[in-house]
Amino acid sequence: MGWWLAGLGAVVGWLVWCFNRLVALRNKCDTAWSDVDVQLLRRHELIPNLVALVKGYNAHESALQQAVALARGPLTTQRLAQESATSAELVRLLAVVEAYPELKAEGRFGELHQQLVAVEEEIQMARRYFNGATRDYNNQVQSFPALLVARGFGFASRPFFEVSLATVRQAPEVRL
């Protein structure tokens, strides 16, 4: 009977360890998303300044501003798609700037553009860390025998933060 109790204790110990590992990985994903969100907020704060500068040069500004002014919120598949759309609209905004050499020559635009490039690089680094944390979490959730614990306690796979358009896979670049 002692070996039976030892076996049961080992199984319970493993279940506790597995559950705690899943919680730790989930929290790591949440923290990583928070880091991405901070960088996205920085980008969302810069975009209206860029749009305001372009406003005097292009009548399409209000549509662009509406397209890039997305609300911040928790991680969802919809939120990830919105951020990809924001990146696409940002590329479109910077493409509009190409048509106005006098705007590109303005010092404030160059300063804002440099800040935006720096933020885009930070977003890329934060996104890579987030995707690494998500990969580790998903590996644990989907691997046997941990998936038995994951399913039993409602741990589900999470989406990666991917940029869907090839044109926005890198920080936007405008030649000044």
C-alpha cells in the first residue's frame, strides 16, 4: 500500500508542478503583451502628430487619422489584426508624405519620423519577445501529458502577434 500512496503523491506532485508551470508561462505571455502594448501606445501617441503635420498638405488626413487611431485594449485576435491594419495605414500615411517635398524638408517632420522609426524598432523587439513567450506557453499547453492538465483547467493556446502584410514587416522608412 505504501508504493500506491507514493505513486499517487508523485502524480499529484506532477499535476501541481504542471499547473504552476502553465500559470507562470501564461503570466509571462501577459507581461510580454503588456510590453508590446506600451510600445504600441507610444506609436499611437506619435501618429496624430505626424497626421497633423501632413494635414496641411493632404485632404485625406482625416480618413488616415481615423484609420490609425485605434483604441488600446487586451490581447485578442481582433486586436492583433487592428494593429496590423494600423501598421498598413501608417505606411500609407508615410507614402503620402513622399508627394510633398516641402513637408519632408520640415524639421519637425524629420524629428517625428525618427521617433517613429525608433518606436517601430521597439515594437519589433517587444513583438519578438512576446512571440517567444507565446511559443513557450503554446508548447506547454499542446504537449502531452501537460495538455491534459491544460485542458482540465482551461488553458488554451494563444495567437502570435504577426504582421500580415509584407510591406509592414519592417519599420516604415521614408527617404528624406
